[in-house]
Amino acid sequence: MKLKKTVAMLIAAVTVTTALAGCTASGQQSGSSDTAAGQESTGDTTTAGNTTAAVQKKDVTLNFAIPLAEEEWHVFRDQIFKPFEEQTGIKINGIQMENKDMESKLEALKQAGKHEIDLFAPSTVYLPGIVDKDLAEDLSGSISIPEQIPKNLYSEFQFDGKTQFVPLRPNVQTNYYYTDRFEQYGLEAPKNWNELLNVAKTLYEAEGVGRVAIQANSGSALTITTIEFIRSAGGDPLVLNDEGSVAAFTFLQELWPYLSPESKRADFNVINELLATEVIYYGANWPYCSTVVVKESGKDQVASYVGFEGPKGISKVTTTTVMGIVNGTPHREEAIQFLEYLMSEEVQSILFTELGWAPARNDAIGEIEEWQRPFIEDVQEALQYAQSRPIVPYWSDVDKAINDAFKDIVIDGKEDVQGILDGYHEQIEAAKAAKGE
Amino acid sequence: MKQKKFLKKYGFNIVLILPLVIFILGFTIAPILQTIQISFKDSATSAWTLNNYKSVIDRGIFGEAVFNTLAITAIGLVLQMVMGYLIASMLRKTFIGKGLARMLVLLPMGIPTMVSGVAMLYVFSTSGYLNEILYRLNIASIPIDWTATKLRSLIVIAFADSWKVMPMVVMLFLAGLEAISKEIYEAADVDGARTWAKFYYITLPQLKDTVTMTVLTRVVDLLRIFELPKVLVGQSTPFLATIAYEEYSYNNMGNSAVASTLLLGIILIVVTLYLILFEREKKVKH
């Protein structure tokens, strides 16, 4: 009996100890995961570069926080960080950090008085919070942005006249379609809303199901789709009940019955799948769609073009990844040097050829395969019409309003378009007032 | 003195259950309480406020989300209880291939919910297997949009969820049915009872505990359904759990906590009502 009790006590003690150890370990892990990622990155470069120590001119390590996929990290570490380290002796420590976490982590470091991150690369959507909390250095007059980077890719990221961010990677959607199917039904790639409606109707009536899709899955996919329609009608997504917005939603309501039912769940991944499997014959998507549909799925008959215009012209939304320097970093000069390196033709070409990223520079299209050329040229052309999503502190409320309005008007088909949009306009105004705007 | 006696008598028991209590308090109760607290706080100023609740309830889709959440629970529960019982009844009989049948019924258990959602897309999308079969059988010449209306969407989601959880429901019913003594049915046969009478007067009362267990677990799971609607229907059919996630993705922690708290409240109300009714019936009978 005593032995049983002793064994039971031991088991209980081990359980408690393990639980406590687990809590402590996870705390350490989350704190060091960034470091671990950085160490992994640094480890690679120092292992491969025994020469790094030989040419080390500066004893500086820059910690660079950026959200990347695993394949992208390989390219950054091997082809971008390593050459810079060999050229300058400045070590680059790559840290995986999601966009959503950047503001809170940088704020926490600032409050703790720590400088564990020197540079960061957020999506432009997250800039208002970062600027509001003064987390980024003012680079006005300190950094040289190459002329080859179109101004419209970075002019919107000036706050209070200060340049705090420079572009790394712009991204814009183009429109893809099956040339053979269009030919079969005597159609051409639509150039305006009327032609788009005609294409959707013709395909619907011929095949009994919609073959044109838009990205209408709730979230950023739907928001981008809707903003493009609103702006191409001369509307303002931050107002949402102006003439252009009403026109856009009214048109979408008219178009919806002729669209593919898969539009409800369509985002960029789904559009790839739908185009690759010929469930749809027309849809808009990001540049890597050409790789998935044409190269990997062998759909040579798919072509792309810039897209259709609304009553007031073509509108494209760009999601740009920008770069900034953390306010108060002790390595400001080295950080600026690294940012300028990332904007160089050499790096932008690598990002384009290795990762398919649309380059910020218009001279950075390196060696590309022949099949890719027309798609990349369309992306370059589309960037001319590109404008980022509005960058305001109450953006999440605007995003929600756009999504909810789309559901009410387009999906549910409610008739009082102006009345519904007036209601959402009030919500946006309330959110704006709450943020002191 | 009394305390010493108490500790001497129960001290060892307390030590044994202490890890579990700490785990439940630390990893279940504490996060729940914190979520409720966040729902009442302004994310910018940390001041106590009801604005988060107002913001969520004022959203046009809130009412629809609550309705959809309750509707999917009702539809899914009926489907799962009926199908689960029927399959368990069949598996209780002896027939050739019973082992294989049991294995096939249990198969969905090993599949993650997200994967099962994608698998259902292969069935219910406009280019899916179901439309293909109907086309080849000349039943439908045009692909059917299985999620065209709210009701259809709810049924598709309920079907997908039922497919996923059927193994568990079947096992619970099978265990309950196996526990019923065959002699009771033999006695009923001697008395000339018909099938329906045997089901109503013998099987159902004997399965009451099993039914309670199954209903409670399924109701909680159905009320917090999330992955399947996201994969199958996107935002066209909102649920409370999807609203909680949406608000979280907008970085509105307060609003996300509100949706989660309201969902918790609904779960507690439904479960409490069921237990009160069931307990009341049991007490009355005793």
C-alpha cells in the first residue's frame, strides 16, 4: 500500500514538474523563436561564408523582420543576404515575423527599451498603427529611392510629409482567360463593364453555369475586388455611399447571377484551382497564377491582360510590401545601406526571377522564360494603374463595412442599394470619429 | 485539529488531482475568463465598455449568424442522431462483412476537419462528383449549385459535419445498444410487442444516458462549427464562430471576444436547459 502511494506521489510530482517546465519552455521558445530563425539564418551564412570573417569590415548585425515562406527564405538567405554580407561585412539576421504581429512586437520592444530589430517589412495595410506609435524612423533626405521605381508605388506611404517606408515588392492582379473558349463563343476579353456583363451572360446561357468568377470570399480578397470596382466608377471606398460606390454595387448585383457559384468561396488560391481545372474561363488573380495555371497545369491557351475599365477608367489595387527602419536603431546608417541594396536592380531581379515577385523597379526584369513574358508585361502595365488600399487607422471598420455591404447587396440581392450603403457609411464615419480622424 | 484530520484523510487524494485542477484552471478557465474580460474592455484605452457588444450586435450579419448557428445545430443533430442510430442498429446485427462495414464507418474519424471540408468540396462543388453522377444518370443536365440558398448551404454543411462525426456517434449508440439485454426484447416478443413498441418502450428508455451524452457533445460541437463553413460556403453563410475569427483577423480582439463570449453563453444556456429538463424528468420518475 505504501509503495503504491509512493509511486502515485512520484507520478503526480512528475506531471506537475513537466507542466511547469512546459510553460517555462514555451515562454522561452516564443522569445527565442525569432532568435532561432535569425540564428538559423546567420548560421547558414557564416557556415557557407568562411570568407565572411575574412572581409568583415564592420562588426554590425542587422536584424531584419519580414514574413516569408520557407522557399522564399532560402532565396533571401543564399542570394540576397550572403552577397551583401560579403560586400559590406554587415551581417543580416533574418527574423520571421507575421504582418499582424509587427506592430505589437515593435511596440513591446520600444517600451522595454530594447533594439532587437533594426529593419522590418510590413504590408502597407498595417502602416497606420506603426506610424501612429512612432515605431519607424524618418528617412526623409537620408535614403535614395531609385528613379526606376515609379512614384505611385511609394508616394502614398508618406505620413505628415515624412518618408518612413520604401517599397520592396508591389503586387497587382491581372485578368486571365481561356482564349479558346472565348473564341468558341465569339467573345473577346472584356474591356469595360458592359462587355464583362455580356461575357458572363453569354457563357452562363451557353453552358448553364457561370464561367466568370470574381474573388468574393470574405476578407482581403473580396475587399480588393470591391475597391477596384468602386474606384473604377469614381467612388471612394472610405465613403462607400457616393455615386461611384452605388454604381459599383449596383453593377455587381446585376452581374452576380451570371457568375460562377464558386465565386462565393473564391480567393487567390481558389481562382488558381478554378482556372487550372477549367471550372471558370475568366478571373482576376495575382501574378503567380500564370505559374500555377500555365506552367504547372499546362494550360497554354490561358492568356492575361490588364483588365476592364469602369465608367471612370481602370483601377487596380496594389498590395505593397514596404520596408522601414525601427525608430532609434543604433545601426541607422547600415540599415539605410541595406534598404538601398534591397531596392537595387540586382536584388529586384533576383526576387523576380527566383520568386516571381513583380519588381518595384521597371528595369529589373531579368532573364525570363518566353512563356512568362506576356504575363509579366501585363503586370508591369497594370502597375501603372495601381493604387494601394487606403491607409487609415480605422481601416478594419471600412473593410468590414465593404464585406458586409457586398453580402447584403450582391449576394443577398437587397434592393435599396443607396440606403444600405448609407448605413455602412454611417458606421465608417463613427469608426473614423472614434479614432479621432 | 479538524483541518489536520481532513488533510490526513484526503491529503493524498488532493495531491493526486492537483495537476488536473491546475491544468483546467490554467488552460481552460483562465483563458475563458480573460476572453470575457477582453470583451468588456476597450482595446485602445482598456476602459470597461459595452461598445464592443454594440459593435458586434449592430453588424447586419449578427442576427443571421445566430440563426445559422442554431439552425445548423438543429439540422445536424437530427441528422446525426437518426443516422447514427440506424447505422449502429445495422452494425449490431450479424452479417457477412460486418468487420469491413465497421471499419468503413470509422474511417472519417482519422481525417482532420479541414481536410474533410475540402473532400466535401469535391462532392458538392459545381464541378464535383455529385453533379457528375447526376449528369451521367441524365438526372441533371446543368450543374446544380448546392449552396445557392441558405437552406441548401446549411444542409450541405450539416451533411459534411455528419460525415465527419458519424464514427463517434455510431460508436456511442453501438455501445448503448450492446448494453441492452436481449432478454428484454425476447420478453417483449413473447408479449407480442411490435417493432415500434419495442423501440419506444425498451430501446429509447435504455438509451437515455447514451442519447444525453451524444446530444451534449454534438450540440457543443455544432454550436461552435467553424472550419466547414469557411471552406464550403465562405461568408455567404455566417456563423458566430466565423464572426469571431473574422473580427480576430481584423485585429479587433474586443469584438472577437464578444462573439466568443456570446457563443459560450448560448452553449451554456442550451446545455443547462437540456440538463435541467432531463434531470427534472429523472427526479420526477424517482
